[in-house]
Amino acid sequence: MNFKQAAQDILADVGGAENVTNMTHCATRLRLNLADRSLADDEKISAIPGVLNVVYQAGQYQILIGTEVPKLYAEFEQAVAVARGDAPLATNQESTDKGSIISRIFSAISAIFAPLLPALAGSGILRGLLILATQVGFIKTGTGTYTILYAASMSVFYFLPILLAFTSAKRFGASPYLSALIGSALLYPDFINLMGKAGNGVVTHFFGIPAVLMNYNSTVVPIILAIWAYSYLYKWLDKHVPESLKLVVLPMVSLLVMVPLTIIVIGPLGVYSGEAIAAFVNWLIARSSILAGVVVGGGWSILVSMGIHWAVNPIMINNIANNGFDYICPWTFACNFAVIGATLGVWLKARDQKLRSFAVTGFVTIALSAIIEPTLFGLLVKNRKIWLAQIIGGMAGGAYLGLTKVVTNAFVFGSVTTFPAFIEKNGMNFLNAMVGLAIAFVVGAILAYFFTKRDEKLA
């Protein structure tokens, strides 16, 4: 069966994309909700190769395909997206595999994170408003209201591996739902409890094979690598498992192989890479605070893009706990304010309303909540010149903060609402912090303005 052709034929014969109000599938049927049932031509659809039957039940137009319906659904979903202008025509695996390795990596990252941008942006705004509400005393921490709103604003980050598993599967050509299950297994409470109070680094065993455990919530790299690897297993199973057994055998083997493989092999890559980054930062601080400010201020967004910036957080927390202050946290502020500046530069230069709107959303989100991921993956990763502008801005601001040895007295994320963390008995600490962040902001804005084309689009 030619799934792509069949999907296009079905779409045409049900009245086009405008007539499809909702679509889904079960184990054997493509299920469509149609705005106008009379536009669907049952005879033509029944005659399409691969279509076994057509029925209309419970308000759904149901097209019987068989156990291969997920393949048809994927092509049908793409055909609808293209018809509505929501997706480019050249989105197949062959087209995305062209180009240099770097281009392919950035293309993959963009495709994986783009569907999550609204959730990330909305959650970031909500978190920022919640922080502001608690600081002015409108909402008290620990109350039911605070907890409910905190859960609403932070769930997207805690369950990020599940969401990334789903979008990664769509990019790499695996089952999105089985991939989401793989991500879910990493966050399962009993699995997390294996670490006890010791935290990351605890070793457990799987049939005698040692496995290093870590908390995978909010992580990025492990699950993307896992689903990339799983896509090869999925395609192999899809090709070799008989159709009559796919419903049971394919998901069983997928989970049986990929969950242990991710925990034993792929997951620890994130652990050890994070530990290496943390060790490097400590080594750098001991030798030159200015150089450390340049590296962390400029490189923080790169670490965030790889999801291994969390490895540096324990260093900051430990510094606060033991010394009452920390030097690293201000450099992360420099990164964030360089991103804010970059959004301003883009807004001032670009004329595309969609891009300008996205830039404003990023500006507000970061200023209130310090969450840069929506802007990072929605704008900077896609346009490396603008990303370079942000990196240079972060380096400039980080250098000044390192030179003046600015500290924070709390572990916070860099935004306007967390400025109180700079307040020290020495008033110059706050003043130097504002100067350093202003440098990051202005440099990022100016360079982003010059690096942005007037006809720049939000890809």
C-alpha cells in the first residue's frame, strides 16, 4: 500500500482539509470528524487501494485500513498540515537528512521543540506571574492556591522527557505513543525511589548489569538520544514482525529493550557529560573569574539547548548553602538578559508580525520567569546569527559580572522578578549586577538588530 498516495486520495475524497475538523485512529481505523458529511464520497474512498471498508458511526467517518493504520495516519496528518499551510512540503525523512551534520542536528532540534513552544511559553508566563504574586504577598507559598498554580506552570518542565519523546518520535520516524511510554518509565515514582535520598549516581542492577540512576525530570539529551536509537529498532521491528503480531509483539519488544537500554547506557551519558561540565566550571572559576564569566555567560544557552545545564545547579546550591553566596548564578543572569536583548533587537528590525509577536512573548516570558527555552528553540537555534548575538551579549555581561565579583545570596533563575537575590550589605553588588545585566542586554539587542534581516521569518 502506498500510504502517502492513499492519504492524499482520502483527503481529497472527504472534502479536503477544510472539511476535517478532527482526526485520530484506533487499532484498525482512520477516524475523522467532518464538518459536512455529504462532501465525503464513500464509493471513491472504498475504491482506494488499501481501504477495506467505510462506515459512519457515532458522528465519526471511519475508514477501515487494518493494523497498518498508524502509517496511513502519519501521512494523512502530514497531508492535512500541508494543505492548511501548517507544514512545509518537504518534511519527509529523505529531505531532512540532506546537508551537513551540523545542519541536520539543528534541523532535528528545531523539529523536536517547535511543537512544544506554546506550552513552554505559556508555562513560563504563568510561572513569572506566580513569582511576582508571591513576592508582593498576594499569594503565600505552601498554600493550596500556590501549589495548584505551581503545578500548572511547572508540569511542562517536569514531564519534558515525555513530551520530547513524543515529538522526537515524529521527527525520527518511531511510534510517538510507545516513545512517550519510554519517557514515562524514566519518571515513574518507583523507579525514582530507587535512588532513595542519595540522589543521582546511585547504582542498581538489571539482571546483574549495573545501572547508574539519575532523576530524569526536566532533562533533554537522554530522551532524545533514546528515541533516536529507538527509531532504528522500531523500523526494524515494523519491517520484520508479521502484521498479525504487531499489535502485541512490537510494543512489548520496544519497551523491553528500550527502557533498560536507556537507563543502563543512554541515560548515564547525560549524567557524566553534566558532571564534566560542572568540573570544568569549578576549574575555570579557580583560575579566572573574568574568563569564567565569559564562558558561562556566553555558553549557558548552549548548555540549556543540550539540557545539561542542570548539572551546574548543584554547585550553585552548594555554594549558597555553605558560603551564603554564589558567583555562577549571576553569569546565568547575563545569558538570560542577553536573550531578552536579542528578542528586542529582532522585534525592532523584523517586519514579519508572527516573528515580532514571538519575540515579544519571549521578552515577557524571560523577564518574568527566566525561562529561555521557548525563545532558544523557537528563534535562536533556527537562526545562528541571532544566537551568536545572544552569546556575545552573554559573554560581555558575564565578563563584567566576573570582573566585579557580583554574587547572589540565593539560588534563583535570572529574571527581573529575582533581582532581590543581588541585594547585599555592600550596595555595590546590586549596582554592579544591574550594570552587568544592562551590558548583556544592550550588546545582545544591538547585535541581534544588525544580524536580523527585515524579511526574517519565524521558521
